[in-house]
Amino acid sequence: MSTLRVAVQDYIEMRRSLGFKLHDAAIGLRKFVSFLEQQNASHITVALALQWAQESYSVQPVEWARRLSFVRGVARHWSATDPRTEVPPAGLLPYRPVRVRPYLYSEEEIQQLLQAALELESLQGMAGKTYYCLLGLLSVTGLRISEALHLRYEDVDLAEGILAVRGTKFGKSRFVPIHPSTQKVLCDYAAHRAQLLDGRPAPSFFISRRGTRLEPSRVRRTFYTLSQRTGLRAPGASHGPRLHDFRQHAESWIMPSLVE
């Protein structure tokens, strides 16, 4: 294994030990090392970093800046060991992404989404109940969609009304209290969930009709479908209210009962 490849792996492991997931960065940095090896380079230079960051003209400038930021991090780390290492200055490939303005849902829009979720067709109506409960929980707790999808059954304390949210964005955990109305909805969902599973194990609290954890991409596609059905998004629109925007709405603790 080359010295540069070892350096990159050490950097990734060090950052992950601090709580950073570095999924995309790890993939990008390994590609960067392969690029350096193809160039027979013995150390990181600004010129090579720029060449690699911009080697694909089919992506947006924001991706160029992102790729260069990956290299900048590992270069700073490795420069203490190899003084020949050149750290790309922060001013190279500047790009200020346009921050998406959050959408503020009205109570009526939330109710329309929940009703549309209940009308989803699936085995034993489980999809409707799952998405009703999932979207409702997002709207009253401010959880990130990833946090909700990673809730395990034992993380949901149905007796005390507390959620244990583990492995959050910064690798920490927290406890989230829920309103009695939300607690009742989760209890109703748990009963439907148990009926569907019929004794089969399923670690995730929110499950598909097969009893598996919901896939984030499928959840987003379903949400876009519900948004179109309720008029929040025009048919075929690529922009509109997002699941993440529920975090702006989490002011009302009252969650409507799960309709039978």
C-alpha cells in the first residue's frame, strides 16, 4: 500500500473517531489517491488537486469545490508528516451554494398529507399507516428523516412516551419526549406492525410491507407523490416542499389519532 494511501486511510479513521461519518469524502479521497498513483505523484500538490477536482466537466462547480475540500482536509493533516505536501488555499474554486429556503407547512397542508398517506394502498393497508405515522412524527418532533428511519423498536418507549435517537448527524444521541397524542398514534401503529409481522423479528420501528427498514429513496419518492396529490407540488416538478422542512413545523405537539 502506497504512503499516500496509508495517509488517506489514517485521516479517514481519525475523523471518524471524532464522530464524522465521511461517507462521500472517503470515496472521493480514495479516488484521489488512485489519480495520484496514475500520475506517479509522490506527494500532494495544488496543481494535481485542482486537476482531479475539475476532471469531470459534467458536474456543477459546487461539486468541484466539494472535491477540493476533501483534498484540503487530508493535505492539512498530512503536511505535518510530509513537508512537501501542498495545501490548496481556501480561495481556490470558490462557490457559495444557494441555501434552500425552508417551506413552512400550514396545519391544513399537514392534515392533507396525512390523509393522502392513509389512502396509500398496500398489504393490510400497512403503507398508509406507516407513512401516516412517519410524516406525523416528523411534523411534531423535528426529527431528521434519517433519525426517524433509524429508530429501532426498543428506541420507542411506548409506556413513557420517549424516543431514544441514536447516531445523529454529529454522532451523538438524545432523548425526545412526545405528546400523549403522538404516544397513542405510535401505540396504534405498533399494534398494526405486530399484526403484520406475526411474530417475525424486525428491528426497525417503521417497516415496509415486507417487514424491512424503509429505504430513504423510496420514502422520498412516496412523499413527492403525496405532495403532488395534495397540490403541494405540481406534476413533474423537481422543486418544492421537502421532508426536511418538517423540522420548521415542529411547534404543534398534537398528533391526530391513527384512523382505523
